[in-house]
Amino acid sequence: MDFLPTVTRAEHRGQYRVHLEFSDGLAGTIDFECWLDGPVFEPLKDIDYFARFFIEGGTIAWPNGADLAPETLYQRTKASAAQLA
């Protein structure tokens, strides 16, 4: 990856799905359920808590400090968009 994509917009779409938009215009909805493993992600299994994410440092984060690398989110979003094409 030649650049560092950043999340510019994020919207909860029910359950563990979030619609993401990136600085280069890529957009798509991804399911985060596969990442909800381990102590830092345990609180996110509560849907109400999961929905409390916010954009910080170019990615989405939660009040307990959990986050995912923007490159990871970008790659998953890009792969999801390719499957729809």
C-alpha cells in the first residue's frame, strides 16, 4: 500500500456492521464480528457499546481504547466492494 488510508466517515448499520468511507473515496459496509476476540474487544460484543465508536487517528475506536488499524479496515472494505462488483 503506497499511502495510509484514513477513515473519514463511519455509520453503524446494525449488529456489528459499519459503513466506512475513506480519504480516497472508497466506501463500503463491513462486519466487525470476526474481530471481537480477546479482552480489549470483549465489551464490543454488547451491540449498544459497539455502536459507541468514533473516528480517532484515521480509524474508528471505542471508549475502552479498542481500535483496528485503518489499513486493515481499508483492505476489508476493498475486498467487500470487489465481491459486489
